[in-house]
Amino acid sequence: MKRLFNHVLTAAKNACGILLATLREIFDEAAYARFLNRAGMVSSSESYAAFRQEFEEAKMRRPKCC
Amino acid sequence: MNKPLVFLVWGVVAALGAVAVGTVALHRGEPINALWLVVAAACCYSLGYRFYSGFIAKKILALDGLRATPAERLENGRDFLVTNKWVVFGHHFAAIAGPGPLVGPVLAAQFGYLPGTMWVLAGAVFAGCVQDFVILLFSVRRDGKSLTEMAKDEIGRVGGFVAYVAVISILIILLGVAALIVVNALKASPWGTFTIAMTMPIAVLMGIYLRRIRPGKVLEVSALGFVLVLAAIWGGQYVSQHDALARAFTFSAPALAILIMVYGFAASALPVWLLLAPRDYLSTFVKLGTIALLAVGIVVLHPTLHMPALTRFVDGTGPVFAGKIFPFAFITIACGAISGFHALISSGTTPKLIARETQTRMVGYGAMMAESAVAVMAIIAACVMQPGIYFAINSPAGVVGQAPATAAATISSWGFPVTAADMQALAHAVGEQTLYNRTGGAPAFAVGMAHIFSHSLGGETLMALWYHFAIMFEALFILTILDAGTRVARFMVQDALGHIYKPLGRTSWYPSILATSALIVGAWGYFLWQGVKDPLGGINSLWPLFGISNQLLATVALCVATTIIIKMHRAKYAAVTLVPLMWLVAVTFTASWHKMFDSDPRVGFLSQARVLAAGPASGATARLIFNNRLDAAVTGVLVVMVTLVLAESLRQWFGILSGAREARMKESPFVRTRFAEERG
């Protein structure tokens, strides 16, 4: 019974992790983290402004469906 | 799992699906429970995914888990990025799920729940999911190339040019229709208008928070923005009850149309979109949350469908839009069954994120199934209403009359009883002055959604709040598409104009930005204005035009897919894309013929122009005549162009199959994935 409970708990944790990762990707938080990593910067107003500047035009070219 | 058990499980799913589909299809007379639709959909999707997509993946596409994808080969941390398959799935679904699968099924519910449900299920499993899946895989094998580029490479220059023109046309018609839906939802609605107006300062606050207080914490700020939007919905009821404030936020349809055009231009041409960008996140947050909530609400409430399986309007005399069940049911519902627009997403961002070829099945086929499920929910939301109420909301004044008593009497005479008192009570319950003549599908969907939510979460007292929540959700969603779509179209026009005069192609050159923004807004604004001034409500003309152009793009996508399959020497399996292609050609060409030449003036653009020309002449009539002729010309041009692509594709197919032409594909060369080595 305990093994089953642990199994379910691990599966639930994994599912939550994936859901959070998906939301972070959809909401561009992951893209910002990659930008910081690539540019060797830490999160700040300036680095976020630089990220938006680099990211915005590419994002705005993406069509959204009807 | 051992084999007999697998057979047993799938046998049970198949049997359950057959019973559910049979009940939905054959039950007549008594209303049925919405859960039958849910079970039918779940079984069809499971079987389609497990067996049909499995067959396509194995026999036709030969998905190769050892072949490196562009995300791996060209990884740059920006566009090309190896990403978890579930994350790509969510990302892809968020990009393809727009207002289409919500609005189309609501409008098509005038035929009853049966035609829409059957088309959504069969269309998705055999056409829409297949299109999204194969285009995604073919793009992955071509370094993430777009549909336009693939059409040019595999079919020829005509294919590329037509795909480009079709995309621009769809964008413009879509933006015009989408704006009209917002106008019809917000006209004479101070509560709704106030809520939507409040999203602008909320977005600015979110922007300040994102930049100054917690840089990059988008999820956090979206949750905060959502709470503020809920507060704005709550506050809207006090605005609607306050004389001066209610007057300030009450707009006529033409006034709202002008405001939306100004908004579209500003969002495209001025740097205000930097401030409004957080609204995009807010819209996505609300969209995903609401779809999930609606699914839960339907299962919890499992409501009864009051709309009959088939209505008398299958004969083409429907008040919501005119035209017979074939072909109009099949172009009215595009996004929930098959949408050419999805091919743009499947050949846009998504192929650059796929880690393994084998994942294209889950992302391409699977995400479209999820989109189709959203369309099933929209059918349920429309059909839980009493049919009389559904028709009172969706019928234009030009068909049922302006006065409440006249409209109620007309609708009741069709066999769908409704009284002016019923409509008044409903309008009061949702906090509106009136719900008559609210064409466009959004208000009807909002009433259905409010019904489901209020009966499963919060009771009748929250009906008005849920209604305005639904209106806010749809309007916010559509306005985001309006500003994003205007910019995408502007970039496309700038790219093209750059070939003629270089500075026009520079996206930072202000004269070019202003000119192309004005061009795009002027184009969709023209369709919007035409819809606002149309005595038949606008949707009657514009939604079929949008459906035709969207499915003509799907025709181009399926031509590309079939050409590649034949070039892959898999001609014996080409039916998987060829049959949906033939169906779409039959549907779109028939619909186009009807929209241009049908003798019924409610259906055919040219016959409506003739009827108007025979009547008393005035400036307004002359404009209506011109608009009808323009709509006919737009339809004709699109059909001619797609005919050219079809002819070019046929030439390719016969050339290859007869051996006269070499089957040369433009695939990227095979490179072994490093993941295979990592795993040993």
C-alpha cells in the first residue's frame, strides 16, 4: 500500500513539474531564463528590457490561430 | 500489458464509442444528456490516436527516432530549442486554440447538435489532426520551413505565391470577423465594455510590475492580473447600474467599430504594444483556465441538450446564417474539425522545438484532438439553451424583426417557443438590457457557459457574473488576436514590399510601419464596417467568407502534404491526405459557388446585389451593392488561386507517378541524433 502511495505521489509530482514547465514556456519565463543564461546576466529591470527587445519582434511575427 | 487484455480494453472503448455515437446520431424526440457527446468524443479521439495516427506514423511517415531534429541540429537557445514533448504540446495547443472552435460550433448549432458534432469528430480524426501531424513532420524534416516555403519547394512558385496570398486574405477576413464578434458582444453593454476597457490599465500595471518590481515573473503577474480582471467584472455591475457611468460606457455598434479600428492601428503602429504585451499573457492565462473550467463544469453538471438533433434549418433557411447543411455546416466549423491556419503554426514555432521525430504524432495529432474537444464543449454550451432563446440571441433584426414581441412571435412560429418575457428575464439575469440580435456566437456561447457554470459553481445568483466573465474571456481573447494578427499581417506585407522598394521592408522604418499598418487596418476595418452596417447582421456574409478562405488554405496544406507523400514513394497511402483534400475541394468550391451565384439573395452575394439594385436607390444601398460584389470577387479570386495550386499539384503527381518527372524532395539530410548515443 505504501509503495503504491509513493508511486502515486511521484507520478503526481512529475505531472505538476511538467505542468509548471509548460506554463513557464507558454508564458516565456523559460525563454527569459535561457536569455539570462546565454547573456551571462542576472535578472533585473535592464536585463528584462534587453530580453523583451530581443524577443518581441520574433514573438510578434508568430501567427495565432483563429 | 498482455495482448488479450489490450484487445479487451480497446474492444470496450470501441463498443462504448459505437453506442455513444449511435445514441448521438440516432436518438430523436427526447433531449439527450451532454455526456453522450463527451463519451463519443473521448472514444473517437482515443481510437483515432491509437490506431489511425499510429498507422500514419508507421506506414506513411516512417517516423525515425534516430534522426536528429532541427531543434537539436540548429539549437541556438532562441528559435531552435530541444524542448520537453509535453511542454511543446502545451505551447502548440495554446497557439492553435483561438475563438474559432468556440464561435463556429455555436453558429452551426442552428442545424441542431448532430451535424456539428459529427463533423467535429470525423473531421478532426480523419482530416484536421492528420493535416497538423503531417505538416509538422514535413516541416521538422525541412529545418522548420514554413508552409509557404514548402509549397514553393515541393509544388512550385505558384504554390508559394498562393499560400502567401491565402494567408494574408485569411488574416484580413479573420480580423474583420473577429472584430465584428467583439462589437456585437459589447454594443449597448456598459458592463462588458467597462470590463474590457479596464484590461488596458491592468495590462499597464502588469507591465510596470514585470519590468520594475519582479522582472520576468510572468506567471505571477498574470495571476495578479487575473484577480484584477475579476475585480473589474465585479465592478462592472455597479457601472451598469449608475446612470452617468452606464451612459459613458454604452456604445453603438458603429462607435465600437471605430474604437476597435483605432485600437488596432495604435497597437500595430505605435510602441503602445510594449505596454499592452502583458495583456497577451493575461489572455492566454484566462483562455487556458476557462477551457479547463468549462470541461470540469460540463462533466460536473452533465446538462441536458435542449436543441434537437436536427432542426428545420438544414434546408438552408436558417436565421443565423443562410445556406444548406451541405456545404455550409462544414465551412462554418473550421477550427474544431480542420483549419488551414493550423498548418501555419505546425510549420512555424512548433517544429523548431521538437526533440524527436516520434513526438510529432503526439504534438501534431494530439493537440488538434484537444482543440476538437474544445469545439465539442462549445456545441454543448450552445445546445443546453432552449432553442427559442438560442435563436433569439443569434438572429439578426433583419430576419426576426426589431421589436421584442415580433422577434419572439417569429421565432415561436418556427416551432421554437420563446416569449418576450423569457428574453427579458434572461437579459435581467445576466445583467444586460437586451439579448436580442446579438449575432456572432459570442453572446450565445456566454449565455450557455454562464448556464453551465452557474448550475455547477455558485448557483443562479452568479449568472450575471459568469456571463460577463465569459464575454470578457472572449473579447479579451479576440482583441489580443486583433493586435497580434494586425502586426503579423503588417510584417508579411512589409517583407513583400521590401522586394519592390528596400526601405519598405525595414520593420523599424516608421513611414513603412504607418503605411502598412494603415493598409492592414483599413482592409479588415472595411470588412468590419461592412458587417456592422449589414442589415443581416454581418456574420451571415463574413463568417462563411472566413470559413471558405481558412479551408482553402487547408486545401493548399493538403496539396503540399500529398505531393510530399507521393515523392516519398508512398503513393499507395496518399489517400490519408487525398481524401480530406477531395472533401475540402468539394465543400469549399460548392460553398464558394453558392456564396457567389446562388439565386437566394440571403445566400448569394451577386443575387443580393441584384435585389438591392432593383430596389430604391440611395447611398447606403449603393454601398451594400458594392460590398456584395466585393465579397463575391474576393471569393472568386481565392477559388481561382487554389485551383491553380491544385492544377500544379496534379501536374506534379501525374508526372511522378508516370515516371516523366523525378521525385525530388527538399528534405534536410539525415543526421543521427546525439540522444541515441547518449542512451547508448
